[in-house]
Amino acid sequence: MMSRQRSPFASGVVVASLVFLFVPLLVVVVFSFHSVGALTLPFRGFSLRWYRQIWKSDEFRSSLVNSAVVASVTGLVTMVLGTLAAYALSATRSRLRAPLALLLFLPLTLPGLFVGLSLLVMFGRATVSLSLWTVAVAHLVYVMPYFLLIAVATLQRLDVSLEEAAADLGATRWVVFTKVTLPQVWPVLMGATFLAFALSFDEFVITFFVIGPESTLPLYIFSSLRRTVDPSINAISTLLLGITLVLFALSFALTTRGGRGDALAGPVEGGRLDEH
Amino acid sequence: MRLRVQWKAGASMNIENTVTGAPRVEAIAVQRRFGGVTALGGVSLTAAPGEFVTLLGPSGCGKTTLLRIIAGFDQPTAGSVRLNGHDVTKVPAHRRPVNMVFQRPALFPHLDVARNVAFGPRIAGIGKSELRARVDDALAMVRLDGYQHRRAHELSGGQMQRVALARAIVNRPEVLLLDEPLSALDLRIRLEMEEELRRLHRELGATFVYVTHDQREALALSDRIAVFSGGQIEQVGTPDEVYNRPATPFVARLVGDANVIAVDAAPGESDSSLVHLGDVPLLVNGSVRGPAWLVVRPENVQLGLPVGTESLCGTIVDVSFRGTGFAYRVDISGLPHPLKAEVPGGPPLAVGERVSVAWLPSAVCLLTRDDHRDSDMIGVGH
């Protein structure tokens, strides 16, 4: 077999892409620790003064709390509703299954601008005053398809004969779900919940439309930018980045690791193994 | 070993009380259609207490559908299912006093062996100390004592299927349903497991309803065999009946190997029919008249030195070694396909040799031929 030649051009493209992707992030992170207010090199020393400064800001702290509350509510409600919907969707033999799945996944393809605007119009028509609750509802619409995509794929991979075996052993539907189905998929569902939390936590466009007088962290960053450009923005952005990265990492670890369980359920090839 | 029958939780309906004399399992005119496709076309079958009944047939013949209907995983389009004389057609799977072993072990991957086996009794509310004893008992019965704390993925295919068996029998079901439980295993382990199944059946005294496409398994295990084809039962009988007195050419070909030859039967002397193979007239027991199938098993064909001109003669066109003897293909003029013959011992006859072909009158049978119905059988016997 021919080994692939490593062309200097290809390596160059890779390095350039990485630089292009990560240097702006790095700049933000580095300058969040800058000891002076200048956003230019040379780097004059390390300090946490900008973090201390934002922590003193009531506006920052309330928007951080708001984001956390909205993301938690969105994550939890998504987990409960999404799990039930995914279970129903993967278990049904109805002819409506495919169109229903399409409808549930459709919001993935809609621009945030459109979702935000239509929700705003709807809330207006329904005379619901805008608040963090309307944000949570909007986020639910936004993150549900992501959750469902993961949950349905996982549930469908499960071996149906496991559920039949449990029913055969006397388990009611509820017992089958809690004792057989959930134990196999809960890590993946937790991972998908973290993803929902992360998506909600740093969502900007839809939030911008449906939020009331309060502010969330991304909105706070946006409004600060319009006032001043000082390194405290970098500190906030770095925090947001850090939280989001941790959540995505957790989500990734759980969803990929959790998929392992069902490999044991269908030992067709295992059945070919020798006895001793 | 005396077994106390313990019913599953929720089996609140009165199926504990056996209607005296009722069969353990009874399928009455069970029909199942999927859209426009008929999987089962009105099938009736019974299994007596303690009986080992096998549903045998090629894939897609409806045998698994019937088993799943008995288990409660599928509902019949028409007809009913009775257990101990009680109609359970509308009773959901988890409330039927039957247990099933699937083609794949379907062990719960998040539980160890002991917890897998304890799943049923735990739902039935069996107390801790008894639960443990019963799990250990069941594992001992499938010879897996000491495997309590293994995980499914640490077991071999045969061991997994044993755990699946233990998980079913620990509930002490009166009816054990088995859906091709050995089909995914290696031949050597399959033979071992066959022995285990026979032993379990003897020791448990439960009714076994067993689905397989393997005629050898069916013959080796069953008290009675129901041969399925195209959603219908072709024949129900003991292994001996099904093998030696097949009701249809389909059964003859499915169960064991057979030469099935299209003939025209004319009245013979007294209780026999006269058929012609090529130019040679032969008398066959039975009173079939008109178009017929002549069925003769390869091991019942006797080959010898050609004598006279009256007897049936042919030329050997193929020889293969079969361990206990040799299998031949004999070309007989006037027959569309060479005849299969299996002769114990050697030395082998050579290809091209002329031989006489004979069989005992009791070793062949004559079946009515309906060219319309048996159209798929035209050209059999090759």
C-alpha cells in the first residue's frame, strides 16, 4: 500500500485554520488576565483585576444568575419532555412517526432570527409579558431538536428484545422503562441535557427578541460592548467560554461513553464464540 | 423434583385453576395478517401438559408469529389463544404465565447474571432469601453455578443462552416458549445445548413450545412436531410419523432428505397402486390413484448388482463419503433428476457403474399430487 505523502501545503492549511480559529479566542483569554487596561501588546503582566471588577458589578452577577436559571429550567424541562417524546417516538409503530419526527427536528433548520421573531409575535398576540420565562420557553423550542436527535438515535439503537424479555418476565410498561430502558441510556440522556444547558446558556439571537427587562450573560456582553471596550469584557467572555466548554466536554463524554451499553445487548457475534 | 407453580405478579385473572382436561396451550384458528400479507392463515394447535411441541418450518412460514402470539407480543387478527382452558387472547404479555427464551439471549447489559435471573421473581415480589435460593437453583440447573456476578459481556454465546434459560425457568412457568434459541450457536455447543434442553424438559415437567427451522433439532427434541409452510400447518405428528409418513411432499423434503418423484398411480393388486418409474412398473402400498408423488428416503434406497431386465436400473453419476457410508446419485432413464441414495459401509461403487435400484415396499409412500397446489414442488428430487 502506498503511504500518503505529507505535503507541506496541506500542513500549512491545517496550521492556518487552527490559527484562524483559536488565536482570536486566545487573545480574548490572554487579555482577560492583563494587568492594565490596554488591549494591545506588549503584555505588561498578569492579574485578576478584571475578574474582581466584573464580580463587583451587580448587573454582571444578576445576568450570570439569570443565564444559569434559564439554562437550568430549559435543561430540566427538555430532559423530561424530550425523554418522553423520544421514547414515544422510538416505540411507536404509527404511520405518523416519520412526519412527526420531521416536525420535531425541523426547528434545527430554522434561522434563530425567524424563531425569535415568530415567538415574539406569538407572545405579543397572547399578551404574555416578556420575562425570563418567555426566554426559557423560547430556548425550549431551540434546544429540543438537539436533545431529541441524540435521544431518539440512542433509544432506537436499543435491542427491542430486551424490552420484550422484560415484559415476558412480568414487567409492566413503566417497569420496563425504568428498570431496563433508562438504565441503559441515562448517561446519554444526561449528556444531551448538558448540551441543552450549554446551548441555552450562551444563546443570543432568540433571547434578544423575547427577553424582558432582565439580561442574560450573552446579552450583558453585547450591551457592555456598545458602551466601552475594556478588558472586563474579555473576562466575562472567558468565563462564558469556560463554562460552555466544560458543559460540552461533559456532554460529549457522557453521550459517547453511554453508547457502549447497548453493544452488550445484542451478542449475535458473541454467540459465535466458543464455550470454554 | 416437585415444582410448586408460582405465578407472576398481576396474573390476577383466574388462570391458575386449570380447567380439567384442558390442554396447557391451545391456539384456535389463529390468523395474523400484516397489511395485505397473511402470516398465519387460521392455525390450530394444542400442547398437552409436559409436552415438547416443536413448530418447524422455513423462515417466513409463520412459526415465530404463532409463538409471539402465544407469548402475547403480538395479537391475532382472528382466532384465540387459551392457556389451561382460559382465553388469554387479550391478556398482555406481562400477565401471561408463560416465559420465553429468544433467539438472541437479550440479557440486560446493566445487570450481572444473578440480577438478570432475579428480574422475574423480583417483580413477582419474592422475598430476599427465597429469591437468592431460587436464582442459585436456576443457575445450577443450567450448570452456571458460580457465574452469579459475571456480566453478560464476560460470557460466551452458549453461556449467555444458558443465563437466558435460567432467567425464564426461575419463574417456574408451566409453558416455556423457545424461539430458535440455539440458532446463533456453534454446532458443537448446539449439540450440547440440545442435551441440556432435553434434561431441563425432563426435570421441569413444563410444556415446551419450541420454534426452529432445523429439522434435525426438531426430530431430536420433540414429542410432537408441527410442520409449517406459508402460514399453514402441513402436518402435526410425532417425529416418527412426520419422518416416516409425511403428509405432503413439502414435509417429506423439509424433514430429512427425500426423493420426491412425480408419478401416475393406477390400481394395482388388492391394496396397492401401480406406478411407473421410467419404463419399469412398480407396486407401492396404498390406495392413491391418479397424479401422485412417490416419496423415498435416500437411506431406504438399496443398490445392488443389476439382475435381469425387469428391475429398476441406473447409472451412478456421483459419489460422496458420508462417514458412516456413501451417498450416491443414480441416473435412471425416464426420471428428470438423479435419485439420491445413501448406503452404509463400503467399499464405494464407482461413477459410471450400472446398479439395480430397489427398496422395501414399506419404505416408500405415495401422496396425492395436486399440480396446482404443489406447483412449487414440480421438479423436486434433483
